[in-house]
Amino acid sequence: MAVGAVCYHRAMEFDDSGWSGEGTFTQVLVDALKLLPSLRFLKVEDAPASRADGSFSFISNEIYLALDPPERSSTTIASVADFLERLPDIGAPDYADDGMLQYLRTERIVPPYQTRGYKLIELVRVYQAGSASRSA
């Protein structure tokens, strides 16, 4: 099942005001997450680690989501990971724990009429709102 046109729950709040729109894989993740009926809030933003050089471009984005409370839904970050893993455009996260999923994608980009390309590295972290603080 490829992620295509998105039809999501109308009660879901979506905030992309802190995101530049960079990151093709980030957009694929956002579109897929919008399909979850238990999703109530989805925010995507640029992470401060993004940078570029002549030979590479590193994009880092963060996605925050809030799901229905446990009394209304059994959806957890683990079940979100299971859902995303079944999508061929996404697959399993490269790292996962009780409050976060992490995906790392790389591709070689060779623009037209240039002899040298560059490596595009995209890191996306998906956090569940209300999970334990990561600074502890």
C-alpha cells in the first residue's frame, strides 16, 4: 500500500508552521500518520541539526503526535511503528523506544548538467506527546 492522497480524521490538529517543507521522507511519514484514526495532534518542525556542505546535505526533522487517550484507543507508539512498518514506502524504524521512532534515509543526488552529485541524509524522529522526557 503506497501512501497517496491523504484523507484524515477531521478532529486532528496539524501544525507545520515550524517546518521548511524540506525532506521528502518526512512528507511521506506525515501523510501516512494522518491516516491513523486515533491521531489527535500532529506537528512537524525542522530540527536545529540540519546543515549542508558541498558534498552532502543533512536534513533533520521532528514529528510530534498525540493519540487518543488509552481509555478510547489502544494506539501506542509501538502500534504506530507497526502500522508504518507495513507501508512499503516507510518500513521499520532504524531505532525505536517507548516514546520515539527514528528513521534515517540516504540517497545520492546528481543534479542535471553537473558532474558531481551530493549525498542527501534525512533524519526524522517521531515523538509521542506525553512520553517521558528524553533529558533524564
